[in-house]
Amino acid sequence: MNGLRTWAMAARPRTLPAAIAPVLVGSAAAWAWFPDASSQFSWGRFVAAMIGAIFIQIGTNLANDYSDAKRGADTVDRLGPVRVTAAGLVAPRRVLYATWLAFGIAALAGLYLVTQVGPEILAIGILSIAAGVLYTGGPKPYGYEGLGEVFVFVFFGLVAVNGSYYVQLEDLHALPVLLSIPIGLLSAAILVVNNVRDIDTDRRAGKRTLAVRIGRERSRDLYVAMIAASYVLLPIALVFGDGSGWAMLGLLSIPLAVPPIRAVRERTDGPALNGALAGTGALLAVYALLVAVGLLI
């Protein structure tokens, strides 16, 4: 396996919509607020926010790869994609270096935003990177205690959408706050699929994810409820946030929800659930893109 493909596998590109989607929605909400967006919207801040979000996600994935391998949580019977550290494809030290390189790139993007906006962005960046490291690292990783979905909802929903809005306007309004909830739910749904797939191997490894704690059937119900809520909440967010009705375009992504829901509810094999994970990421990407386009109309 060539080096580029190995590192791409370690970065887990199927999870990157969770980083890109909230920046798109938060930035589009800010664009819609400007009286003259073409001259007032800062593309530099948008690019920095996007780079920061993407590399925090990549750094988190690499940290997870490294920490799970060190703790023995990634075993040969794992159903998910190959983890490069546990599989011996990359030395643990190199994965650790790559983790800090990714977080370093995110930090540089954040420092640019600090110079443009203010020190409050620094606090957000530090907390986001800390959450990425402590997901499976540190003395008591929260991902091993069933809190992974909560942190994803908070940081890839509430924080990322509102943060992307804030760096443009240096203020907050109801629209991004309300839209951050369905985006956070869809982002967390990606992790629900991951944990439903790995429920048996995680239980044996002592990794008490939310799926392990509540069981497969309840986790399946939770996944469906999160997807459904993201669509129910969209018109509510637009009405109470005074957003453009065109953002209801997000509802056009509903057909994309059917295959992953069916797979999560009916299948237990790795390939089907890996496909459901990718499908959930694609659903989030299309949902966010359609909502963002609608906000701009």
C-alpha cells in the first residue's frame, strides 16, 4: 500500500463532512445577514475556519487511530476500515507526529482568526483540539465512557456552526444557533453508525461507547431519531431564526437517508455498516450544501 493511500486511510475522509458542513452552514447564514455580502463577507476568515475545522477532524482521527492502538482497542476482528497503527502500516510515533502536525495546521488557521476577530477564538480552538485529543487519549477518554456523540454534537454542531458565523459578524443570532442543532445531530449520527458497527469488538475491549451502554437496538432507534429530528427541526429553525425559506431545499436530501437507515436497522456486517457510515457523511454534506445554497438565495 503506497504512502499516500495509507495516510488518506488514516485521515478517514468519510468523516470529513462533519468538519465541512457546519462551516458551510454557519458562513452561509452570515452571508445572508450582510446587507452587501459581496463586499463585507471575509473569504480569508471563511477559508481559515474551513482549514481549522478540517484539520481538527483529521487530527482527531489520527489521535483516535494512535490511542486505540496503544490501548489495544483495535483488534484483528474489527469490522471497520483498517486502522494504520494497529495494522502496523505506520509506526505509532509517525502517527503521533502526524496528529500534532494536523492540529498545528488547525492552530495556525486559528491564530489568523484570532488576529482578525479576537482572543475568544483562541479559547474555542484550544477547547476543540483538547476535545479531539481526549476523545480516546488521556487518563480517562470520554469516548470510552459513552460521551462521544455528545461531544461531536457540541463541537461539530453548536461550536462549529456558530463559530463560523461569529468570525464573520463577531456576533450571534438565532438562525445559526437553531441551524447548529440539526447539523450537530447529523454529525453525531456518523459516530452512532461507527459505534453500532463496532459494538461487539468495543465491548470486548472494554470500550464503553454509547452503543455498548444502551445496546444495539436502542442505538439503531437513536440513529433514526437523530436523522428524523434533523429534518423536523429545519423548518422550525428557519421560521424562528428568520432564515430564507429557500433553505428548505435541505429537505431534498431525504432520499439519501433511506439506504443508511435501512443498513443500520437491518445489517450487522462490516461492509454494509461501513457503507452506512459513508452514506451518513454524504447525507450530511448534501443536507448542509442545500441549506447553505438556500440561505444564499
